[in-house]
Amino acid sequence: MASTTEAATGRQGTEARPRARWTRNISAKIAAIPMIATALVVFVGGTIWTVVYSFTDSKLLPRLRWVGFDQYERLWSQNRWLISIENLMFYGVMSLVFTVTMGFILAVLMDQKIRFEDTFRTIMLYPFALSFIVTGLVWQWILNPQFGIQGVVRDMGWTSFSFDPLNNPQTVLYGLLIAGLWQGTGFVMCLMLAGLRGIDEDIWKAARVDGIPTWKTYVMVIIPMMRPVFITTLVIVASGIIRLYDLVVAMTSGGPGGNASQVPAMYVYDYMFQAQNLGQGFAASTMMLLSVLIVLIPWAYLEFGGKKHG
Amino acid sequence: MRVSKLTAVLCASVAMPAMATELEVTHWWTSGGEAAAVAELAKAFDASGDKWVDGAIAGGGGTARPIMISRITGGDPMGATQFNHGQQALELVEAGLMLDLTDVAEANNWKEIINPPSLLEACTVDGRIYCAPVNIHSPEWLWLSNKVYEDLGLPVPKDWNEFVASAPKVREAGKLPLALGDQPWQSNLAFGAMQIAVAGLDAWKAVNVDKNMDVAAGPEYAKVFQAAAEARELAKGSNVQDWNQATNLVITDQAAGQIMGDWAQGEFQVAGKVAGTDYTCLPGLGLNEYISTGGDAFYFPKLNDPEKEAAQKRLAALLVSPEVQVAFNLKKGSLPIRGDIDLSAANDCMKKGLKILAGGNIVPSGDMNWSPDVQKQAEDLMVEFWKSDMAPEVAHQKWVEILKSGL
């Protein structure tokens, strides 16, 4: 209680000025109205609509016949859905850890005042310009046992060499991960690089004067200072992971073995459109929304609530 | 500026009906043989004075159907669209989005000529007819490579039991007994074919037509699951995705057999193989020579334009006409929907199909019996069962649960 009243009074303090601010830039605010309306109607309205209809037995066309939590019960009793969640968790954790660490290390390397930095930056960021569909198709070919890496190495003489992650249910997620990392790391690197460039040169000078080793400066000083960049990166990467769909469709379409690389978004699409069962698809997408919120709410709290920064 | 644009739009809307009526037709027939078959339909429609605007959607039915449905429900309907007859378009019909073709059907006497009559029943909702069937496809076929057996010095199996008995020798020779693609619907298709072959017609009908769940949970179906568990052992080591890649394993004699629909025939034909000498086809897996009569039909969304509606009805009548049926089905490799036409140009396997059709050994297809929702769930279960070590008893129990959800 105490903290909420505190926050309220704090906000009031800043709201004393906004009364004058309201009328300032009035034309810009009017211009923003269509955007705000679209956001409210399309995003918020659409979301509420989806959640509401997830409690109905809508088939091909939406209809309001309530069935309570039936769709959710059915969803959580489906093996395919449970496997999808498992796969996504594994992919998500691995992808988060590796993109952030690799992105940061690359950014640090780029920050050493190297020659041709622009060239390297462009090369590293290029994969991000490709859609997941293209990325997936490219890597499907690279990992193809007949034509890809395995084929090339075997042609060079190592005939026992075997590297075929996509056709083995145990390793298929690593195959997806390779493609995902290739695509996403460059982007994280650029975010991190911007963060590193935002660090005041004086910090470095002070650290050098005190004789602190470079690695220690990075770990103990620079990383804590880059907290906002890290949090933004985490949120962007995490929300990208939850909606993972096109990469899987392009690389494995959920296989091998039918289920080994299923993800929740595929379940949503298949049940909404192929099975003509909107209610079930809506229930699954509501669960996805829930997981996005679980990622977003702590972030919003850290960024906007609690102590002010900046 | 604005006025001239307006008048241009007005002129266009007035001028439109005066021209030959254009109808956009959407379908998912994009492979070589399929495209040639569609071209026959387009040719016939253009020759009759209207204009066929082709709206092919690549990627198969699973990709195409959501696009078609969202266009119809989203207020941008096409002139005509392909669906598999059965329950796929049922809700669109019930929502009043489809054109009633009953008068066309009566004028052309569809009730008498369409054989088997179950095809027309699948188009009928509350006594009105909403679609024009164009062909019959059946999934219950076993395709065998003769060469694999000749090399082993074995006779080519004549039914599923002989096939299973010969499988260990095929395996010893380093070949794959049964090719099975990775896509979920293929596992489901294989199971569907084994259902009617192993459980027999009576049990099949009790479950799929009369929806008797006691039979579904009973010993006949336990046998089917046992047989499927055996079959999945034979399919171990088959790591291809698409059905035609699996068919290709049989064509190139790397695999002994494949359970696939009669559309596989097109692949053998393109590869220059001859039915009977290079490959053998066994409808109903050779055990119970029954085929289910699924297939394709055209539905006509309501357009609220009398000119277009007349053209839609002309197209519906044309699709069922004898000339179009012969031209289309010979190219497509499918069976015609009427028994009164001459298909002497058909090959061995197609003739087997025609004979079964003429003998009346036919059953309704999965699309007619079960909703897409049930079929999708069954697909998910089947792919898991065929590709893992799930116990047949467990799969059997889950399968019955899925069927019950569709009652």
C-alpha cells in the first residue's frame, strides 16, 4: 500500500507540468490519433476478441456458444502441444543464452578499434536482413546430408564423416538453433555495439589509471552499465522466440518423426485453419499471449516502474 | 480528377456484364499431371463462351484451403473453388455462403448419372446440392516394386500378409520394406488403408459410418493397431519428407513398397514405368478390395451478381458433362464420377479401380465421415505412433478418445 501511494504522489508531482504539455504540439497529437486508434482496435480489440472466443466451441466460423475451459483442457491433454512447449523452452533457453553471449563477445571484438569495422559489421548484420523462411531454406540445404556439409566433407575423402542433424529427432533442435543463431546474432551484436559506444571514454581512462585488467572492466563495470541494452535485447530476442514459426516450417515442417521440432505457433495455425477448429487455435494462441506477457511484464516493471533511470 | 475516376469506375461496372463472364477458379492442382488436367477444364469452359481465370494455389490442400476459406469469409469470394467433398466446406454452406446448385443438378439429372451416389450425398446439405464432384481418388493402395522381389527370387506379394512375410528378406538385402514419408497425413493415410484391409468391411462401417465406439475400442481394431505396429517396424529407416519422394524410393527399387493413394500412379507413369511389369498395385492392400471414394469437387461461393451466377451454373453443368469427365480424368489419373463413359485409354491400375467401382465395392471417404478437426487430431496421433515406440494399446485408446470428440 505504502509504495503504491508513494508512486501515485510521485506521478502527481510530474503531472503538475503536463497540463501545459497537453496543449503543446497539439497538431502532432492529432496526427497520432489514427495510429492510437488502430493500435487499440487491432491489437487490443483483436486480442480481447481472441481470448473471448477461446471459451467457445467455434469451428470454421466464430460463434458464441460457451464451453468454459473445455478448449484449454483439451489443449493441455494434447501430446503434440506439450511437446511443442518442451521444444520451445529448449530452443528458447539455448537461443537466448547463445545469441546474447555471442552477440556481446562479437561486439566487444568489434569495439577494439579494428580496421574494416564497417565491412565486418555489414557482414555480421547481413543474415538479419533475410527472412526466417529464406534462412530456413538456406540452412536446410547446407545441412542436407547429400548436398550440404556432410556431402562436401565426404567428397573430400572422409567417407565416414556424418553430420545430419535435421533427420534425427534427437538433434533436430540443434539444427534449428544453428540457423537461428546465424540469423539473430548479428542483430544482437549491433545492439550491444551501440551500448558499448554509449559508454563514456572517461570510464575506460579511469579504469586504465587504476590498472584494472580489460576483461575485469567489461565484466564488473561495463556490463552493469549496459543493463538497459541487455534488457531490451532480452525482450526482443525472447518475444521473437515465442512466435518462432517460419524457421521451423522452412526447415523441418515439424519433423522428423512428426513431432520432434513442433512449436506452439504451428499448433495454432494447424488447428485454426487445417482442422477448422478456431476455438482450439484461439485457446493455444491465448496461451502464447500469456507467455509473452510473462516475458514483458517484468521488463515493463524494470523499465518504467520502480526507480527512474536515465 | 475525382469525377473522371468515378465515371471510369461506373463505366467499368456497367460495361462488365456485356463481356464474356469471367470466373476465377481456385484450386491446388499444381504438379505436372494435375496442371495438365486443369487445363482441360479451362479449355472446355473457354470454348463454351465464358472465361476461366486460373487461380492455382501452390503447396497442397493444407496450404490452399485456409486461403480459400479466408477469401470466402472475408468478403472476396472467387467464382468457383476446389474442395474435397465432404465436411471441409460444410460450415460455409451452413452459413449461406455457397450457391445452391439444386436446379442445375435436377436439369442435368445428376441423381441418375453420378456414380457412386455417395458422391452427390456428400455435396448435399438439408436436401439441397451445393457442389459439383469432378473425380474420385482413393487412398487404399499398396504399390510394389517388382524388381526388388525379382532380385531376391521371390514372387511379388499378392496381399498385405505376404508383403509382411517377405519383409525380413527385403531387409536382409539392404532394402527398405516400406517407404513412408514424414508428413503427418501420410501416416494417417497408411493407417486408414490398414483399417479397411485388416478390420474388414463390417467393423469399418460400424465405426466410420454408424460411429459405434464399442466396435472402435474392440478386438477388430486392436488387430489393426497391432498390424500398424508391425508396419512401422518395416518403415524404420525411411527418412524422406514428401509422398512423392517416398514413391520415388519404390520407383528406383530402393524400397519394396509404399501405401499411398492412386495419385502415386502419376509418378510411376512420369518415370516411364509400366503397370504390371515394373510395378504392381494392390487396391485395399490386396486383402479387402474396397476403395473409399474421396476426391475433388467444385463449390461456388455466392456472388450476388445474376450474370456471374448464371456462369457459375454453366460451369457446374460443364464439369459433370461426359466429354470433360473423360478429358480431365485421363490426364489426372483419377476415376470419373459417372459410370456411363468410355475410359478404354486407362492403364492397368486405373482399370482395377474402375472394376472395383463398377462392382460397387466402395465406402465413403474420411472427409465425408469425420470433421477436419477429428482428422487433424488423428493425424497428430498417427504420426506420433508411426514414428515412435508408442504401444499399440495406448494409441488405440487415444484414437477412440479422438473419435469420441467428433460425435
